[in-house]
Amino acid sequence: MRDIDHLIVGGSGGGGAARHGDVFDPNSGQVQARVPLGDRALLDRAVAAAQAAQPGWAATNPQRRARVMFRFKELVEQNMDALARLLSSEHGKVVADAKGDIQRGLEVIEFCCGIPHVTKGEYTHGAGPGIDVYSMRVPLGIGAGITPFNFPAMIPLWMSGVAIATGNAFIMKPSERDPSVPVRLAELFLEAGLPEGILQVVHGDKEMVDAILDHPAISAVSFVGSSDIAHYVYRRGVEAGKRVQAMGGAKNHGIVMPDADMDQVVKDLTGAAFGSAGERCMALPVVVPVGDRTADALREALLPAIEALRVGVSTDDEAHYGPVVTAQHKKRVEDWIQTGVDEGAELVVDGRGFTLQGHENGFFVGPTLFDRVTTDMSAYKEEIFGPVLQIVRAPDFETAVRLPSEHQYGNGVGIFTRNGHAAREFAARVNVGMVGINVPIPVPVAYHSFGGWKRSAFGDINQHGMEGVRFWTKTKTVTQRWPDGSVLPTGSEDGGPSRINDAFVIPTMG
Ligand code: NAD
């Protein structure tokens, strides 16, 4: 049994934590490691180390900060296989998916390699007589990130990369379900030359989250997880005067227009609905075919594709997806399938009771397909977060726009069509934050930003890209003049003030 430790300056003081959590191997169902669940006293130590280190890091010129990012990227690439296997062994996603998880996080680090350029301020020469105005982006000080189990590399890197590159110290509280990769990434940051205290990892559950939210020295909190907890984190953090971005759950819809390329749709849908066992906030668990003929054709084409899906252990290179993360989560997904049945949806493929020979105690759920799901069903309204695809039939395009627009979640949405006008209308009108047009999982590239709408995100600034830079910095604006009593060389042909030490009036452009 492995013991996972916090990564704080000076060490955590050993395994003396009062409480621990179990980390499972979802393939076997066995506990493979113990993670300590930290408390306020441990956080205080991390914060003290962050406070000591941060001013020096903020004063380090941005090119040097960027060089740490370059070196870190190289180190992660060198360690890619080992990281992916570690990630896969705690999460249960297949190794290829685990590499994707790390790669999407690394792309944010690539963005951070350009931090000197994107943090350049604004400057106006001559905003008034002899007056210049400039603004600069200043780090917030100490930030914290609280992350979910489903992307244990990408999401910690979304947050830590931008927070650190902009000159903050960052304290990461990863999911206690799969905490090893975030620790390993922090170790690689240190190896890349990041000063001690700039990135620390504290483990824990609600007690640690509350300690972070209440800590007066932490200026900003970035959270990703389920919506009720996101809302709670947002409220409590804001109440304590912090800047908070809190991303929540999702129930993304894929609209299939009658003119869509059905082969492509089926390929995209099976990947987007069942890949990573459906444990992605940008999965497509709801498909909305427009018209009964489209629905019937889609259902017919989906059946053999679902049958061909291979569920296997996460190290099986041939497997399309592996187990879900815990036994509780498996039960939750299966309970939702029962709820769908009880509410009157047509269960076409039932993934409950799935077992894998030789891995009978693993947390596997077979692919599940429902047809004739309706909007009044709680199994439609709520996030299931498992390998369950629901067909909701829409009679027309207007209904197809309305369904995702009126859903409580608004993370991502896709439309499959060959009609550019329909796609354009859809993208403009749908009330959802990220839209894919013939793209099933529209996760924006790192130099754009990631964020949903409605109950998929609380707060108003997205993750990474320039939005991330804005989140992790505050703007200082300086209005300056340098009086020396001399006459300005240009004179004042327009009759305006000619001396820089004339009384300063707020410049108006008139
Ligand atoms: P979760 O909400 O259970 O946990 C997220 C974090 O909150 C963890 O670090 C956990 O320790 C902490 N936490 C758990 N219970 C808490 C409590 N009562 N009080 C305070 N903190 C608590 O989420 P999860 O199961 O780890 O992740 C899956 C969820 O995350 C899904 O809902 C998924 O849609 C969502 N998600 C959203 C995005 C996005 O960008 N919108 C991305 C990935 C995952």
C-alpha cells in the first residue's frame, strides 16, 4: 500500500494526519494507496511558505518565469508514459485518454511560455498635456485551485500554469480520488526550477476546501467540480472577499440535423458519449435527432457501434473505455439507469451488471442507450456522468435549439449538419457557453478560454487563455506626468495648455 503525501515546503511532518482517504485501483476494485486529508493547520504552513516565496517570484522577470514553463514542458514530455500510467491506474481511463488529459494540460503550459507577451500592459502617450497613462497586470498573491477527479492532469495545469506564470504562488487541492499525478506534476515543476513555495499540493476533502475558502491570505480560488459544490465554493469564497471562478457540472446535447453525415455522427457520438466512461464534463450524453426519420436512422446505426465498444482494463490498448472511478460512482450511474426506466424512457441497451472476466470487482459499467427520453424526466435533467447516452427526439430545429438552451446546465453543445446557415443560426442562438459545429467535444484550444454558462459555471471569468490571465492578475493603472517647468517643444497651436505644469484637468477628448 502506497502512502501519498502532501507536497509542502518543509515536508508535511510525515504520515501523522488524523484522517485518510482510500485511493482505489478501479480496474481491480482494490485500495492501492492512502491519501492524508489535511486540515487548517497544514494549510497555514503552506500559506506561510507561499507568502515567503511569492514576492521574489513576482519580481522575477517574466522571461525567466517563462523559462521554467519551457523546462517543465520538456520534463512532462519525457515522463509522459509514466504519468499516463499513474493517472490511468487511479482514474480508470485508458492510457491513450490519460495521455490526452496530460497533453491538453501541457497546451496551457505552452500558452504560458508566452507569458511575457500576454502580460504586457497598455500605454497611452499624451493622454493629457504631458500626461501618460499606463496599466500593468499585477499578480494577486496567493491563489488556490480545487480540482475534480476526472481530469487530474489537465485541470490542475489549467489553473497552476497561468497562476504561476503570472507571478502568483499557488496551492493545489486535487481530488482525493486520484491525487498522485497532481503531486508528480508539482515535483516536476520544482525540477524545472520553480522556487520552493510557489507551487504546493495539499490533500483533503471538505475540511480542507473550507479552510482554503476562509483563509484570509488566499486571494483567489479556482474550482472545478460538480455544480452544487461549485455554487457553494463560489458563495463562500466571495463572502470571504476572494476572486472565485467555479466551474460545475454539465449535460451536453448533440443536435443531429436530417442532413448530417450519419457515419461521422455515430463515430463522434460513441467516442463523446462513452469515451472515458462518460466521465467528462464535455461528454455528449444527450443526442437530439431532428425528426423521427433521423431518430430511427440514428438509433439503428448506433446499435452496432455500441455493440462493438470494448470495455476493458485501463491498460488494455484495445479498450475504448475502462472502469468508472469508484464503487459508489458505479452504483450512482446504475441507479440513474433505473430511474430512467422508472420514469418511462425506453432502455435500448442496458449496461448494468457488467463484469469483466478476471476483474469481477472492478468498477465497470457497460454502455447504455435510452430512447424516447423526455424533458420532464429527472434522468434527463440531472448529470449522470457515466457511459449512458439518451436520445431525446425533437420534431424540428426550433425545439432542438430550445432543449439545450433551457437546460439547467450550459457547458457544451454540438450540432451535426451540412447546412451552414442552420449551424450559424444555432451557434448564435443557443444559450450554452461552448459550441461545436460537426465537432463533438468542443473544448477550446489553450489560447482561447474554457467556460460554460448557467449552472455549469459560477463567476464570470473563464479558465486559461487571456481570460485565465485576467483571472490571475489585477490591473494597476498609473497616470503620470513629470513636471520640470519647461515649455513643451510642440507649442500649443490649438490654444490648449502649453506647460506640463499647468493645472491638471481630467483629460476630455472634446
Ligand atoms: P466533486 O464536486 O465531487 O469534487 C470536486 C472537488 O470538490 C474535489 O476536490 C473535492 O475534494 C471537493 N469537494 C467534494 N465535496 C465537497 C464538499 N462537500 N465541500 C467542499 N468541497 C468538496 O466533483 P468530482 O466528482 O470530483 O468531479 C466530477 C464533476 O466535475 C462533474 O460534475 C463534472 O461535470 C464536473 N466537471 C466540470 C468541469 C467544467 O469545466 N465545467 C470540468 C471537469 C469536471
